[in-house]
Amino acid sequence: MSLESTLISLAENKLNELKSYVASPDQNEEQMKADVTTTFIELGQLTEFAHISDSGLTASSIDQLIEIESKKNALARTFSWMYV
């Protein structure tokens, strides 16, 4: 697996983690907020590579990371407490 593939795979896994918090908000609210915040930040760090010039990423990988970032931002809107 290439570094690009690994980066995209990690970002997809973090996005799936965020989706799981939306689908199953079963845990303690404070713990969920901490977990969502941590995952959101980690995913943001991964997708940031799409915005770095001369990062060495292919155009396809950049497009994939931007797509993941868009999905992350859409999911963030479901956590209204993030905007307080």
C-alpha cells in the first residue's frame, strides 16, 4: 500500500468513526463530545494534506481527500454543540 493510499484509508476510517457517532449516540454525552472532537481534529489533520502545495499527492488523491473533507464538514453540522 502506498503512502497516498494509507493516507486516504486513514481519512476514510476517521470519517466512518464520525458517522458511527451519528448513527449510535449511545455513550455518555461528555465522552461522546470528547471522542467526536478528537476524531474531527484527527480527520482535519489528514485532509489538510489536500491543501498543501507540492505535497507530492496526485490530483486523484487530492480530490479524494477534499471529498472526505466535505463529508466531514457536512457531518459536523449534525453536532450542533460544536458551534456553540
